Amino acid sequence: MAATPSRPLAVWLFALLPEARAQGLTGNEFVGLIVGNAAVRLLGGIGNVGRVPAGTDLSGFNVDVRDGDGQSASMRVTAGADGRFTAELTSTSTIPMVLSANSKVALTTAGLCPDAAGKVEFTLRLSQEGCAGSGGNVVYGREIEAHVSATVGDDANVAEADIRTRQGERSTAGGRQVYIETATEWHQSGPDSSKIQMRNHRLVRASSQASDADAALAESGVRTALVTAAGALYGAEARWKSGACIRIDAASPGRVKPRASSRIPVRVLHRLEGGEVAARVNASLSGGTSITPELIPAAPGTITHVAPDSQRAEMEIRLVATSRRGKAEELLRLSIAGTGWRIEGRLDEATIKGVVCGSLDSPFTAIAPEVAGQWQFTPSGADGGTFSYVAANVGGTRGTGQGRYSVIAEGGEPVAIHITGSGSIQSPVGTFSGPINEKLTLTPIPSCEAGSN
């Protein structure tokens, strides 16, 4: 059920650096940003099956891992009464970029894909414990709960977000039992999280041994909770922008003729719900002549591609769909690989050669000059059909044959024709028959003049 990051770890880790610089984060706060981001990326896949009824047994998604040294990690997935999932990861050892030893993180959400109104909600809970000092006599702990409610704009960016954090810091440094718990509300307008503003902050409770000197501990907890929530939102945004929520439904025309005009219907579909999404679709072309329009304001729509007047070309159409329900990309590849093929091969001692003009799903011919032979190929489709031939000069006699042929392709391109059947020679002393089983090569050619060899 858990999903690994869709990009290599180093890629999305370095993607967080501008965010960290913009917020002026310390090293420890950057770690909090990473933890929030990684937790959402790791556990975010639980929303891929949509809401399920309360009490649904999801134990099949549970995982337990234990090594030979007694270290263990586990994940538990449960369904709540409101249809939301909770995925909790617990580990006694350090999971790089996710958890320190003796920690757990839990994500509760109905899904990280924005709904029809662009709303996304989730709650992240993080609990960390550790020891320090000589002999581990200083115990410290941190508990963070961050509830994120975001609205996504038509450009798939965060339009606004409300974040509620609750953080508790525990320490036994100096022989004192100190616990400070605070709650903070934040608001973000627009996609720039560095401009997030605090709306409300309050002290929830503090232990009797906590003093004003412990204010730095509380402040550290507030900052860590905020950057953890910001990292989680960044991870959720990366997910709905990765094509995990919507997809583009469009088919490439594939191999086209020079100057060909191809109409390409474009739809955008929701991956979970299956329905159409009225997304904005931008189209860009490389290697071609033109596409129109370059923008579909609200899918579905149709784009038209006109191929260049060239005998060989490779083209790519990149489609990018954005909406309040997510973002997706699709790459369509087209090619012009000549206007036909040259046929070459042999049947016994006779050379067979010819030219296919246009498509292999139209009738084509070949000749065998040494025996005045004429071959006729009649396709039942682009992948094969039937053949027949007549040879008028086989040592002063007449030859005929017929059978079936199939087109052999490699990498999607035709490379040969396999002919099987039977042939016969009619002579004054009788008719001699035998099987036919030969392969004729197909070579793409830039020019397709009828009868050229």
C-alpha cells in the first residue's frame, strides 16, 4: 500500500533546498521539512483506492520487518468511520530521511488527490524519542500533529492553505521534567510557502518544572512543526502534480506521411473516479511543422498536427494538463520513415525485387527479372495477406505459385516479409511442385517512385 517516491531520493531532496533557503531554515528545521515531505511521499499511496466503508479490513496492507539484531519496523493501515485511511509507520531503528530511531509517523487522509473543488485535507502525526548525555541519562521527545487543508487552483498550484499544528516538547535535561505543548494556526495565500503567516498561537499546557528559560524549547517545537507541515504539503503537491491523480488520454498517429494532417482527440481523465476532467491542456511540438491549437482551454478537445515535407523525421508532441484536480503530462511520438520500402529476396535462383509505395495495407507488386516473373501481394491488413506469382520463362516453361505472407516487424517498423505456400513448374514432361518458404527483406526508402529499384 505504501508508495515509494516517484523520483530518486536525491532528486526530490535537492528540490527542497530552494524551499529551505527561502524560509531561512536551520539544519534541524531542514530535517523537519524532509521528514514531513518524505512521510507523505512514502505513505501517500494509501489514497489510491478511494474511500472505503468503515470497518473495512485493510490488514492485507500491513507490513512487519525485523532484522537479526532485533531492530524492527512496521506499517499499519486502517479505515476510519469517515472513510479516511490512516497509515502508521513505526521503527526502532533509523529510516534515513524519514524517521529517527524509536519513532513513528502516521498519515490520515481521504486521499491526496484534490476533489472537484480543489480541496485536499490530511493530518500528519510524528512522535520521536531519544536519549542523550552520559549513559543516556537525558531523555527527550517530540510530538507533532499537523492538520493541512489546502485549496488547489486551476494551475494545479496551491491557491491557499490553512495549517493547524500542535507540538509537544519533552526534556529531562538538568534533572528537570520539562514538557511544553503549544498550538498554532497558520495561513498561506498563494503557492509561496515562505510567505506563510501565523494567525493564532497559544500555550496548551506546561509542566510545573518548566520555566521562562525553556522558551527556546517551545519556539523550536513551533518552528519544527511548521516546517514539517510545510514539507508534508510540498510532498502532497508533488504527488498531485506527478500524474498520480489525473491522466491524459491521447493517441499518437504513429508513422505518418510527409505533409500529412492528423487530428488527435485529447481527453483528461481522473485516475480514481474515471470521469473526464475539464483541464487546461497546453501542447508543444518539436521536430514537426505545426500543431493547432497550442492550447485547449478546457478538455476534451482536438489538436491537429501537420507533418513536414520530409522523407524522414522524428517528432514529439508534449501535452501538459493542469487543473484544480492535478497535473499530468503525456508525450506523443510521431515519425516519417520514408514513403515506402524496397523489397529484396530470392526464390530458388530467381531474384525478387520491388517497391512498396505508401502503406503495406494496400496491394503491391514485385518482379523476378531472370524468369520474367510477376508477383502480386494482396493484403488482408498491414500485417499480412496472400500472394501469387507467374513466371513465364523458367527454362522455356511456365511457373506459378500462391500462398500467404506475413510482415515481420522489429521495434514497430516492418523489416521483412515471410512467404509460405506452394509453387509448380509446368513442362512438356510433366508438372513439378514444391513448397515455398522464403523471407524477403523490407528496407525503408526516401523516394517512392513507382517501379524504382
